[in-house]
Amino acid sequence: MADTDSPWKEMLEQDFLLALRFFLPDVHADIDWSRDHESLDQELRKLDPGGVVGKRIVDRLVKAWSRDGDSRFLHVEAQGRKQLHMPKRMYDYSVRLEQHFGQPIASFAILLDTNPKWRPRRYRTEIYGTKHTFEFVPIKILDWEGREEELRANENPVALFVLAQLTAMRTKKDPERRLATKLELILLLQGRGMGADDLRRWYRYLDWLLVLPKEYDERIYGAIVQKEKENAVSYVTYAERRGLEKGLEKGREEGLEKGLEKGLEKGLLEGKKGSIEAVLEVRFPQEVQALMPAVRQLSQMAELDRFLQLAKTLSLEEVRSALTQRPAS
């Protein structure tokens, strides 16, 4: 997996406040979140001290304001493996950023490696009695190992993200254990009170962290459908995504036969119909086969989008009525 596609990158961009609240609660409590914080990632790129000293997964620079009204600059880096040059890079960033903004920089390093002894926290130089010491705050993910129950109970979804990271580190050759944990985390996410868009994003994080062969993901989906039948959990959003993937795959296959452009269009339509079928399968498993012929007659993307939203919320009779009364194509 390329670093630029890292789930850590997206999580620290899309859910920075949740991450700060989980990893650095004292810092989070000092910030006035009623004021918008400002991403300065572009400024960070301009002041990059040089990639020759090693590649990191992601680093972010955020400007916020304390409850006293003072500006605060927060530099957060996620480091995927042990790298001896990393403390110097953190120091170089801090010096350049402080010179640029005229204020001290708070520096934090999230360490994702599997070496429990590697805990860098300072960079120091000395020559002829002249000393420079720079200290930053390390956040070692391994420190949550053995605290799985605490992570499961934490209402902040970043705790489940950390648990997924720990599982990914320990299950590279154990797909059964990875499957079990992934299913558990997916079901736990459902209880976090998120909206559908937020759930999609967090499900995607889990998929990124806990990659499984296709047949294992199919087993997860089957288990989720069974849970729904037992009224244990509602998992419409995941069903929608799985249906979309199946539909797009079918469209891609047709695209090879009919041409790329037509195939892509067909794939998008089939993907949306697959999402609808998956949602109906979860909500109305006994009626899905009776409903799908009418769904397959839908031919416009806007129409499919509208019906997908209806399928997630309406009663069975209302779904039937919506299909019967739809405008003619």
C-alpha cells in the first residue's frame, strides 16, 4: 500500500479533532474549537526540509486558537517504521516553521512501528560546549497493546482505529483472526451514533487497515446480513458499499466487451443497482427478489440515487409504492 493512500493520512485529515481528543486530550482541551482551525499543510510542503532523510506516512500542520485566544501551531507526523533520521527531520521542521510563523511549534510523532524499544523523543547536538536540544512528544501505538477492552469501550472511533492498526500489525499471516476482529470492529462502529456518510468513511478506514482476501470479506458481509436478520444490528451502509462493488465489477466486465465509455456508464448504473439490491437484501430479505425486477427497470442515475435513499428508510409498503408510482423513463 502506498503511503499516499494511507488510512492514517485520511484519518488525520478528515477526523483531526477526534484524533487529537484521543491521542492528546490535554491539548484538545486547551483549544477553543468554537473557532475554526486552519490547515496549513501547503505551507508545510513549502518548508519541507527534504525527503532524502526518509519517507513518512503523513504529516500535518494545523493552526488553532487556545481558550485564551492565542494562536497555536500543531505539527503531527505519522511514522511507519524505525528511522534514525526522523528526530532530525522533526527538529528541522520545527526550526523552519518557527522562523516562518514567528511562534513556537508543538511537535508530535505517531509511531506505528513494531519495535517496542524505539521511542525517539529528542534531537541533540553539541560542539565546543554549545548545545541544542529539541524535544517532541512521541505517541507509540504499541502502548495500547494489551488494552483492547479499553479501546473497545471508548466512544471515540479513533480507539477502534487504533485497535485495527494493532490487529493489522499482528495478523499479517492470520486471516481468520483478522476477519474476526474486523467484523467485531465493524459492528462496534454501528453503535457510535454516526451518520451514514461518517460511517462510510470509517468503514473505509477499516478496509484499508485490515485488508482481507475477497472470500473473507464475503464472509464478513454474510455474517452482517445474518446479524440483521436476528435484529442484532443494522448495517445498511456496508451492504450498500458491497453492492456497489459487485455492480461496478459487472460493469467493468461488460466494458471490456462493449467499449470503455459505455462500459463505465453501465458499470456506474449497475453499481448503484447493486447497492439498492444489497440494502433491500438486508432490510427485506424475503421480498428482495420480488422488488428487484422493478429496480432493474430504473435507467437514470438520479432516479437510482433517489430510490437508494428511499430504500434505506421507508417501510416495505412505501418502497413498493415508490417503485409503482415512479415517473416513466
